[in-house]
Amino acid sequence: MLIACPYCGPRDLSEFTYQGDANRTRPNPMSNDQSAWNAYVYERVNTAGDHREFWQHSGGCRAHLVVIRSTLTHEIKSVAFARETAK
Amino acid sequence: MSPRRAHNGGRIDRSTTLRFTFDGTAMTGHAGDTLASALLANGISLIGRSFKYHRPRGVFSAGIDEPNALVTVIKGNLREPNVPATQIELYDGLTVESQNRFPSLAFDIGAANGLAGNLFAAGFYYKTFMGPVAGPLKGTRFWMFCEHFIRRAAGLGRAGHEPDTDRYEKMYGFCDVLVVGSGPAGLTAARDAAADGKKVFLAEQEPELGGTLRWKSAAIDGRPADDWVASTLAELAALPNVTLLPRTTVWGYYDDNALGALERVCDHKAHAAIGEPRHRHWTIRAKDVVLATGAFERPIVFPGNDRPGIMLASAAARYATEYGVLPGERIAIFANNDSAYEAALSLKDAGAEIAVIIDVRAGVSVAARELAREAGGELLLGYAVTNTSGARRLREIEVQPFADGKIREGGTRAFVVDCLAVSGGWSPAIHLASQAGHAPQWDEALQAFLPPAPTQRWTGAGAFTGAFSTAAALGDDIAVNEPEIEYDPAPVFEIRPSGRKSAKAFVDLQHDVTASDIRLAHREGFRSVEHLKRYTTLGMATDQGKSSNVPGLAIMAAARGLPISQVGTTRFRPPFSGVSLGALAADRHGHFKPERLTPMHDWHVARGAKMYAAGLWHRPMIYGTGGETVEQAYVREARAVRETVGIVDVSTLGKIAVQGPDAAEFLDRVYTNMFSTLPVNKARYGLMLREEGIAFDDGTTWRLGEHDFLMTTTTANAGKVMQHLEYYLDCVWPELRVHVTSVTDQWAGAAVAGPNARHVLESCVDGTRVDNDALPFMGIVRGEIGGAPVTICRLSFSGELAYEVYCGAGHGQHVWDALMAAGRTFEIVPYGLEALGTLRIEKGHVTGAEIDGRTSPRDLYLDWMLSKKKPYVGSAMVDREGLLAADRIRLVGIVALDDRPLNGGAHIVERLGEEPRGSIGHITAFCFSPALGKYIALAIVKGGKARHGQRAYVSDPVRNRFGPVEIVSHHFFDPEGSRMHG
Amino acid sequence: MAEYSFLSLLRNALSGNEDWKPAWRKPDPRPSYDVIVIGGGGHGLSTAYYLAKEHGITNVAVLEKGYLGSGNVGRNTTIVRSNYLLPDNIRFYEHSMKLWENLSHDLNYNVMFSQRGVLNLAHTPAQMDEHARRGNAMRHEGGDAVLLGREEVARMVPGLDMSASARFPVLGGLLQPRAGTARHDAVAWGYARGADRRGVDILENCEVTGFLREGERVVGVTTTRGEIRAKKVAVAVAGSTGRVMKLAGIDNLPIESHVLQAFVSESLKPLINQVVTFGGGHLYVSQSDKGGLVFGGDLDGYNTYAQRGNLPLVEEVMSELLAMFPNLARVRLLRSWGGVMDMSMDGSPIITPGPLPGMFLNCGWCYGGFKATPASGWCFAHTIARGEAHPLNAAFTLDRFARGILIDEKGQGATPKWH
């Protein structure tokens, strides 16, 4: 796979670390809604298709990226800085 | 009669004679020979033995698709097994052995298996060897007894136990166009792309570029094909934007046009040049790929089709034309398409006699008839080969009339021949395309699978696309003069005489899968292509079914009464052909993980430290002084810390600079306790949890300025903590103005601990006072040691008065030397991890053995660190019922009551019985405590504190250590902490 | 159907092997069954087998979207072991081991379970202690484990890098002697034949396209071969769990699908007798009866349903293999493939009634699915038949995450790629 880091340019998979599902939203830290926390920490949509996910360019600029990638074909549809798009 | 060198012709260099040995027999060949051609030239036709029945086998192909002629190449004490003789370039001194035979190739007792062939049909082993249900051979024993012999009989070549001393290399290549294959289509594609100014890689698995043009007769642009190849290659070689890669097999097509390729740099040499790797593995990232991988000829399956001397027609032609070798003197041709007629003429031109051309078709093209006439010999249309004979090589074939897919009885004729050249049509080499795309498409006219629609950026060219002629490969602009033959074969894959018991008809030659095995699989319900493959092992041999795949599917399709298009084919997966493991590991082989050494590493080693691997780091375990045991050494070192002063290298601790206006707020969120209240120039111990409320890491964090913190982590978790922090800053709290930087490698650290620690510092630190007022517990000062700037924090892991001294990594040794010099008066002792562990166990401090990813802060009695004033990572889930359960295993201390050493990983039980049962926990760390004079340990035990004062037992069956212990508080020594505050 | 034996083999050989019958029937779907098991892989087939054998429930259909055994049961590295750390896992996998030890007899099908031992190497004193902890945990649950020293390991596994300069010096290892390998496809085929012989319908090329509901309750499925109703619907589809459960409207499970690559070398004469695992990274290797070295390492490490991985992981795995066995550089990789793993959030499985009424769920096998095949089916059959878990799978619930009763074998938390 080739991920187009917005800072460094297109780089090989081996430079990146997968950081998981980016569909989840961390509950309000003051919230004690256990089902919301359970969903955030343990539940995954596990999409078969275009999946929104975090990758860190750990072997490069170390930025976290939000990548939309097909889990069926590995085709990458979009890449953006997580800081700018995180929910 | 036997194969022999032709009197002239071929592209070999007859003026260069090369010596080689085969099974110890000295032979010669010429430069340009492969081992296969050289063996044939020496009259050798028996080269290998098959996998299951140990049948005698000879050369079947002239390329990478070879199933039969596998040998072991020996270089010094290194063995490379299972190399096709067709892939070995001859060099002077080449030494090879045949394989899978005992006692010799000519007489192999394993061939007895063939006598019981029906017993050893596909899947036989699933139906037997279960053994008795009771008695001494019950369970798996009988099977394992039988398996022992099966394993010895199976396998092909023998690999060696010696470490491979050759070098393997890795290379990244980037290009606009990667052309795979250098036949006419590949050369044209490369030339066109190069002319457009593209950066081009042209990869060819064979040693010479040119593909079929090296042995097919065609005139291009009015000159011989090899002239055209030579001038095209010269043109390409002169271009700066073209890289030619001979001996390079593109084997894998991965995501985003990343292709793996193996370059065999010096397999064809007796010795590598200085610095030359044996193999070079390429990862090629190509904007576009042109697949010009050609096609494989496939055989027709018929009884007795495996004798040495029976080979693919194109291979026979290639031996004659390229290598100047006659695979036989009197040759028969058996075909279902026209391409074999070209081969017949090539063989005749090289000096062989064509005895007969047998074609299953009733009629053939004018071009084929013309070729047959020129080649001489009888033309038998509407015939098929139905049997062969000959002990270790082909002597005679039988043919019978054939029509409507069936043998017609009667009319049997026999021909005495020493070679049978067979063509059952052509299969495009779609492997890479299939790896990178959808399912291949069956083409009725060509009777072959064509490449699927691409899912990646590739285009196809030449025979790969099903256009098999040279003219089609070169395109319209180039004039080609070649016979206008029909490549479309008759849909005949198997000749199956009816009525009488016939010889075995092999589909997968290497694995001895026969046509009747395939029908057996069908009969037993293993009918999908994947079941067929898995049940019979069809196509799973080293040649990966390159010649057997389509005939096998065709036989299954016939059995099912379905067209081949509905039976489909298995998906091709990497690699296209075998890739040396050495090349894939390349230079990382043996040391693929970097070793991390602290700035003081050499000093430790010079002082006799026994080093210990902690993750990637190497740390002193003990500093042995002559004749001490490990225990004596660490007890001496730990005692010195308690009694005077010691020094330990703590450079390996993870260090992260946390900086920015919101740094304090950020730390409040990631640590369970409060950091925003920490004054500048003070440090605090912090605990981090995962979101789940499980302990993650701990360490001290120092406030160096209002917005400037230095976080320390455990050595093991430094990378993970860094990634954890970055994740939260980027993905969860992007609003926080904080930057984190790993500075682990930038700082060297030494901890000076013991009652005399302050005196040591006082005598070497300049620019600051270090007394209790200037540097109270958890205080930070900056100064100089030996002229080098240092930051000193007074904190203690050992429970003694202690300081951590940090300086730039480049000053590490200098500062360490200064501290050692200053400590000489106090008999300062360097101590290692064992003493460090001893001191912390006495104090009951936790580390990675207790923070093992499963324990909660309460399990470790660290709940006092859980702030109630603010949320933090983990706060929402730390109170779940499972984390509060009474039977959780929690931290305790253990004292051995039998004065014998304990062991990490030993379990704790309430009582000892016949069998070890009833574990209530385990020991995480142990030592002999010099302070207490006892063997003590930390443990995690069900109930924790509630068991203090109870008698229990250590149960360590894997080390056979059992004995009484007392469960006590984990704070063994100075629980009030008076010593470190002093 | 006839018993398989040496005699039947001999009799059939004499008649040209013309009289063998299909190993299992190819029936058409009936309109309804007592139990539908979705997933014709190892776990689905063993579930059907034990439903029939242990609980007398034979009106059962196994629904497979492709060919039988097309998923992970035929894509793994064939390792069978029960060398776990946590008691819930040890007990479950020990039960599996006991079923394995008699499986060929039980199924009248040689699954070639060979107890050649699994040896986990240790390269640091801390690793030796971890192995001791695990070995002791196994021994305290009645399992078998032996801690070996360096010399014993060297004698047992020739070819290992025991040199002084080794990057990962071998200090010793933990051996489970009863562990070993089995022929993976044979397990699927043996269970299929065994279930079929007891009356279970195995429906291949029968893809589930939806669930039939009456209110909340699941009462059947729609398939590419028509509608099929059932009193109970059990899901055992491993890597496809996300996709199938989505058809029932459940799209938040503690599961991520990841690809794990596996590798086979060309056939060699016997070279490595045990299953050997590397402690300097993550690698396991054994040699098949045919002679190929069978090995694998880490996950590629990203969500995927594609049964193929990428090149960096291939290179990593080979590097680890050669760090252990520097004599293998001249051996060639012959095949590689990928399987889709249903990675759970604590690395342990889920075998439970629910999450909908009428439904039963079996998933979360991570790397461990193959060796679990007998016990998974055995426990799942019990759970389906009785409507509640057996003590052996009582801990493998779906709500353990919310409740914090985790079975985190590796202590890695909710990061599936690390399990």
C-alpha cells in the first residue's frame, strides 16, 4: 500500500502504523455513560468497504492521518491530517 | 539411442568447455548451457525421481515450469535443494546431486511404492493409519509411528544445517513503467515507453533477454530474429532511462503497484565478486506495469506420459535451437495444435529425425501441413498416443485412431522413438495479473484462461493476452515473416483408452497426481477446484502446477459434465515461482532488530558487566568481580547502595519532552494524578492507564518550566507511551497546544543512590547547591559536572537518598567518570539491573512484571494515585465490576520460609498436593534481600492484602521448586520512606 | 456410509478405486431445520457434528457460502496447542486438546494430529520467567509443560542459531509435548463427513443474504438457495462475522477483521521436527509431512477482508525465520496466502447465546481458531442445545467487555492487532 501523507508525500506502508477505527467518538470525559464508553473502547463497525481509520506516519513526520480505505480492495480514497479532521 | 549434442548450431559457446559433476560423475558442457541441456548433451536422460511413486523422470520443459528435473546444488558445505536443472546456468566447477532417491538415482527402492499405486491413490492417508482405539497405540500414537516413516519418504531435496554465509541484498526501485518479460512483446513495450521518455525497468527471469525469439524461427524487418533482438537490446542498453534486469523474476504483485522481484546476481558463478550479493530482492514501485510474461505450453495427458524422453514440444525445440542439443535422435511429435509443427521443423533442422507427427485433429492448417512436410516423417491425423514403454527412458510409443474425443479400438501402431515432443496448447502466464485482479476468464477458442480485468495499473502484451504469434507480439509496425499457424488447440486434454487397464496417466508430474486421482476426487465429492487441489495436491509442487493446472481442471470439468468456464480455476497467489528466504530477509537476516546501547555501554563491558537484553537495549545485569555468583554480585552491589553509595546507568528510561501552553492540562488528562499543581523544578511520580482502566505505564515527570515538562517512562514502554500521547494529541484533543518529542536518545542518565549520595554530588557538582534546602525530595536543580551541564532530580527508586543526574548523551561517559571519581572516597559501587531489582523489590515498587497489561491500579494498591478531582484516560472504566471483584489477583510480598531461592513465574498455592493444582497467583520478581537477609519476592495473589500473614506455598513444577512461604506486605523495607527523605 | 480403514482401502484398491462414495452428500436445502449453523468452516462443521453426536440434534443444516472449508480452517499453519496463560483459556484449550487426541478415531477420518511438541524459545531471563509462569499455569490446570534449558533446546532443534554472536541468544524454551500439528483440510472434511453421516445437511454454495425475524427473534435466513427457517440460528463465520451480523442489524461487535499471512516453503527432507516459535519477535514454524516448512508471523496490522497481505510483513517474517534458522536462506518460499482473522478486543473468543433471541454467536478467534475447532464446536453445540453456556465457555461472553471481566491473554488491551 502507498499512503499519501499530506506532509511527506506518498510513502510505503512500512513507514506507517495502523491506529485503528476512526469512526468512534470519545465520550465526554465527565460522562459516566458506561454503554457509550463500552462502544468507544470495545465496539467496532468493522466495515466491509470504505473504512475510516487512523494511521500514524511513525517512520516519517509522526502525524496521525485519517485515511479512508477500502477493506475489500485496499484502495485508498482519501488521506488527511487527523488534527484537522478528527471528530 | 540417447540425447546428444548436435553437430552444430545453438547459442552456446562451443569454444568454452565447462566442467561439472552430477552425482559425482564428471562431465562437461559449454558456456550458455543450462544444467538440463548439458546433461542431455552428455546423454543423460534420467535426472530425478517423482515425489510419491519415485518414478524415473527426465527433463520435461526448458524453463521455470519444470516439474521433474530437480537437483540439489552444492557449494562448499551449503546445499540448495529442489533447483530445476532447466534454471541452472552451467559454470565451471558446478556440483549437483540428484535427490529423493535411495540408494541411487538409477536404482531407487522407493519405486516400490508404484507397485501399490492404487492403494496410494489421492487422499488414502485420510482413510487409514488411525490405529487401534485402545491399548498402547491408542490416541495419536499409531499415526505418529507411521508418520515417522512417511515423513522420511516424503520431502524432496535435503537442506543443510550449516548457516548460509552468502550475502543477500535488498533494493528499492522506482520507475514509470516496469515491463515484465523480454520477449518480442516486452522488448517492444520497453522500447516504446523509453522513447516516450519514461523511466523503464525491463525484468527478465532468464539470463538472456529475447524470450521466444532466442529459439523460434521468425524473420523480423527482413532480418533474423536474433539480429533484431540484438539491435533492440543495444538500443535499450544505451538509454539512460532504461534499466535491464536479467535473471530477475517478478514474483509478487502487491497493493498500489508494488512488485516483488528476485534478482539472482551470482548463482551462475562459481564465486561471487567482492561485495556481490548472491541474490538481490527488489521492491519495485511502478507507475505502470506491462505484463509481457508470455505463455506456458501444456502437455496432453495420456497413459505412460511421464517417461524420460517425453517433453514439451517447445522445450524440445528450444534445446535444439538455443542449446544445440538433440533431446533424441528419432523423435515423435504429439499435438492438438499447430505450434508443435514448428518445433518439429526446428528439431529436424538441428539434425534429428522426425519419425511421426501425431495429431488428435482430423485436419490441420495448410501452414502446419507444409511444416510437417518439411520436417519429414509420417503425419498421422486423427490419432493419439495411448501408451509408451521403456524402462528408464522412452523406447517406444503406441498410437491409435482418435475421433470425437475418443480412442477408436483397433489400428494400433507402434513407433520406436527416443523422444516424444508433446503440445496440448498454450496457457498465458497470467499469474501476476491474477494476484492483482479478479478471476481469470476462460477462452473457448484458445482453450485457456486469459487475464482478468485489472484492479491495478497494468496492461498486457503479447502471448500473455492470448495473442501467441510473434507478429501479434510485435504489433503492426514491424514486418514479421513466420509460418501462419493456428494456435487454437482442439479441446483435448486427456487421452483415455477404454476397456483395458492402462498405464498411469500423470497430470501433476512432480506430485504424481494421475487422471484417475482426479476422477477419484470427483467420485468422493471433492469437486470444487480448491477441493481438487487440496485433496489430490494437484498443482502444489515446486512448479506450482504451471503445466498441470489446466489439464487437471479439464479432467475435473469432464467428470462433472460442465464446461471448464464453470469449473473455474484457483486464484494465483504470490510467489509466481520460488523465492529464496535469504533474499526476502536480505541484510536484516540475523540482526533485523537494531541494538540500542547507552553512552556508557563500553565502560560497563570494560568493567566486566554481564549484559542483559531489555527489549532492544543492552543493560548491565551485574558487574562481576572474579568468581562471584550472580547472587553474590547483586547482593554486594545492593548492600553497597544501602550502606554507602551506588551508581546505575538509567539512560534507557524513556524520555519525552512535553511542551506547550497546555502541557500541564495534557498531563492531567493522561496521568491518573494531578500535574498542573506541580511547581516548576519539582518532579512527581505518575501513573498512566489505558482507557479500559488497566495500568499502562508509570514514571516520574519533571516540570522544567511553566510549559516545559520532561516525562520519563519505563524502558520497555517508551515507544508505546510516545505513540499513546501522540494519538491523543492528534486524534482526540487536537485543540491542546502541546508538542511531544522523544528525547530518550538525547539524554544520558545516572542514578546515584545511597546514604553518601549527597556527598558524592557535593564533591563534583558545580553551579548549584545540592543540600536538602536547595534540592529537597523531588526537587530539580541544574548545574555542571566536570564542565558538562547537568540536570539533577532527587528521586528514589531504591528507597535510599538518591539522585538522577541527566546530561547530554555526548557527555554521558564524561559525567559518569566524574561521578565515579567523586564517589571513590565513599567506595561507590556501580550496580546493575539485578541490584536495582533487589532494591525495588525490598521497597515494593512495581515495574513491568506487575504492570503486565492486565492489572488495575487497585490490583497494585496504587488507588491513592487515582485523582477524584478530574477525569483522566481510564477514569470512566476503572470502576467496572470486573475490576473491583474480590477475587482479583493483587500485589503482595512473599517471604521464603525455607531459606531457598524463589523464581519469577513460580505460582503460589494454598496447599501442596500430589499434583500441582489450585494456583492463587504467581511470583513476579524475586531476590535475596540483603536488608532482610531472606529470600523475598513480589507476587500477585488472589485477595491480595487480605492474605497478609498467611502461610502459603510456592509451587513451581516446571523447575521443581516447592516450599512454604509467608504472604506479607509488599513494603518490605523502610515502609515510611525515612531513608529517601533524609 | 462405509467405515474407512486399511481393509476398505485395500478392497477399493483392488477394484480400481471405482466404488468410493462421496465423503458427504450434496443435498438440497429443506424448508426448515431445528438448527441452522452459518459457516461451513471448522467451527461450524464441528458444531453440527457435536449437536448430532452429543445432543442428538440431527435436523441441522450447515450453510456455506463457498466451498466447504474455504475459510481459515484451510488457511492456517495447522498448529494445535493449549499452552495458554489464563485459566479460562487453559481449561478450554485443554478440553480441545483432549478431543484432538481422539479425533481421528472419533471421526473415522485421519486428521493426522501429530503430537510433535510446540517449543516457545526464550531469549532473555525475563522471557524465561514468563514462560515459567505460563508453564506453571498450565501444570496447575492439569496440562503438560516442560521448561527446557539452552542445551536441551540445542539438542532438540538442530539448525537453530546457537552461536555466541546471535542477536537473540537462545536461553531455553517452554515445551508442550502434547501439542503439535494436524492436517487442516482433513479436519474440515472429517467433521463434514461425520456430521453428514449423522444426518446433518451440508449446503455448499449457499450464502446467507439476510435473517428472517419475528419481532426481535431470529427465525431463519434467506440465502442464495432460498429461504430456510429454523428454531435456532447459530453464526460461526470467523473473519466474516462483521458482514454476517450486519445482515441481522448488528454492526457494533468487539471484533475487527485483520489479515494474517501464512507461508510454505518447497518440500524438504525432515529438518524441523517440532513446532518452534521465536521469542525475539513473532514467528512460528513447523514442517509438514509433505516436507514443506509452514510458517507465519504477525498480522499485517490493518482492518481488511481481503485474503491477501502486503510485502513489508513478508520480509519481516522471513527475517525472523532466518534469525532463528540461518541455515534456511537457500530454501525457497513456495506459496503464501492470507486468512481473515476475527480479532477480538481482549484476544479471547466469544461463544454465547444471543445477541438476538433465537441466535447464537461464535467468533473472536484471533489466531487461535484452528486448535480450538473441536472444543469450539463442542461448547457451541452445548450452548445451542441447552440455551446456555457450558462451564468451559461460560467466560467467553459478549458482555465481559462492558463488565470489565476481560480475558486478556497478552495484556494488550483493546488493540486487536496486538493480540
